[in-house]
Amino acid sequence: IVLGLIVYLLTEPILATLGFGLSGGLFYPRQSGIFLVILGVGYALAAGDPEGRQPLVSLAIISKAVAVLFLFSEAFLRGAPSSMVAAGIGDTILGGIALLLALMSYKERKGSL
């Protein structure tokens, strides 16, 4: 949520820091900030009650997997700034943790049935 607000409110400095130029206006970069806020709310809801909100947990894991694929493909195949490799590594770690916790929870739940 915080990252999304930062991207939305400080779009130009964030783009410059990450190595992106501003060529098409601020709409799409700011829209990305709003998207991050929405994802953050979904992650928070999933974390608050992972067993009761399993579809949100699945969505969080899928979104991290897609983000990893996107970030690494943009960095290595399309020449995006190297900061996208760091973002891909971060999303890989976060997605891996989410997947591990979800699998542990599933295993624990299955054992108690």
C-alpha cells in the first residue's frame, strides 16, 4: 500500500531514481501506483485471515509469479533498467515466502481433518 502511494504521489522522482524517463505523461505511471495500492490491500486482507481468504492468498501468489516473469523478461529481454532485476529478486523472495507459508498452512490443515 505504501509503495503504491509513494509511486502515485512521487511519480517523477521515483521514475528518475529507477532509471526511467518520462515520455508519455504521468497517467500510466500513476495508474501503476494505484494498482500497487489495490494489490497491497488484497495482500493485507489475505494476511489477516489466510485460511478464510484462500482465493486472495492464491491471487497474491499468482500475482507475484507474474510480476517475477514480467520484471525479469523486461530487464533481460527488453533492456529495462537494472533496478528491475532487483525488483524481480524482491518479488521472487516475497512470492516464495507466501507460497511456502500457504503450503505449510495447507499441510497443517490437511493433517487436522
